[in-house]
Amino acid sequence: MVPFILSLIIYCIHTLSSAAEEEKAYLALSFGKTTGDYIQFTPADMSPFQSSFTGCAWIKRQHDAPNPMILHFHPYDEIIMGSNGYWNQAKINLQVRGRFPGKNVWFHYCLSWSAGGEQKVYINGEEVGSTSASSSNLQMGGDICLGNRELTPKMSGFIFGGQLFKLNLFSEVLSSSEIRQMSEAGMCSSIEMEHETRKLKWERILTEPRYGNVVEFVPAECTSYIMAKLDKMMSLLKEI
């Protein structure tokens, strides 16, 4: 009996620890509306994304810059993820303006790309645009900037000024069904955390240097979800 109880305690402690770690992933970021509000860092390793990747995030638009940038990676060729639908790799552009929800509405956005293949944009699980992709692999080096362009000076035309949640980069082209499942599961689901190819993780981005007015918060949509999971773990401990 004693070994069983000890095993149950260890299980609960491990589960609570995992839940606490997972809770960190439920922090979103709100960006101010000036050129000084952004995150910029040097990624540890971008090599997993050299020949293919998928970038996904939950986005809420709250600002009207001409070319708002959510993510800008700029070594030589560049990745641009913007809330107006602009993503550019090796100077091949994919424009899907007019297909995004209006302001103050969360929506799910994914871009998949493969060298010599295609790049596609998905909004709320549905493909809204595609084009051929350059045969060149993604160049290494450079910084990632969230909220404006990576280059200096920052410019008002590139201000994001909205809210960002669960931005992850996967080292493969996710299928349309996987992207649809991710979107349909909702922003509070942990489905994206189950992918082994999730190499640039939102949890890591949350630890990177912030400049200006970039504030973390728990989306109201996820508060009850998180509390329910923690309550379940506490109930297990009380039963011991």
C-alpha cells in the first residue's frame, strides 16, 4: 500500500509540475502602438527550418499600420509574418489582404513553406492563398523581431500593435488536416505542444528581451480552462 501511495504522490507532483510549466504557455503578449514596442532576439538555432517550416499563431489585430509585422527574420533572404497577410521568403510574396477578420477578434494563422515547393497561408484552418516557393534554403544568421521589423530604425509603418498568442515554428510542412485540427481545437488547447517538430516554441519566446510596452497576460478565453486543469490536480492530491 505504501509504495502505491508514494507512486501516486510522485505522479501528482510530476503532473502539477507539468501543469505549471504548461500554464506558462498560456501567456499571451500585448504590444503597444509605438516603434519602441517589440521583442528582438537571436534564435539559438534556425537550421531545422532551412528547407521547410510551418509558422502558426493566434492573432488579434488592434492597430492599422500599412504593413504590420508580427515576425521578421532577416539574415539575407527573409521571413515576414504580418497581420495584413504578407509573408515573404526569398523575395517571393504571398498576399492575402482582405481575408483576415477585423480588429479585436482572435484568429488562427498558419504559413507553410518548403524550398522548391509551395507556400500556403491558412486562416482559421482554411487555406486562403498559395504560391510557388523559392528553391533556395533559408539562410542562417540574423535576429528575430516580433512587433516591428528586425532592421534599425524601427518604423511606424511596420508597427504590429496587437495581441499575440502561441506563436510556434515547426520544422516541417504541416498538413492541411493538422492545421485545421489545431484551429478547431481552439486557442486554449495544448494540441500544438504535442508536435515533435515544434522547434521554436512560444514558451521560449516569452523569455526573450522585451522593449517598450510589451505586456504578458492570460487571455480571458483560457482562464477557466487553466483553472479547471489545476483544480483537477489539487483534487487528486486531496484524495491521497
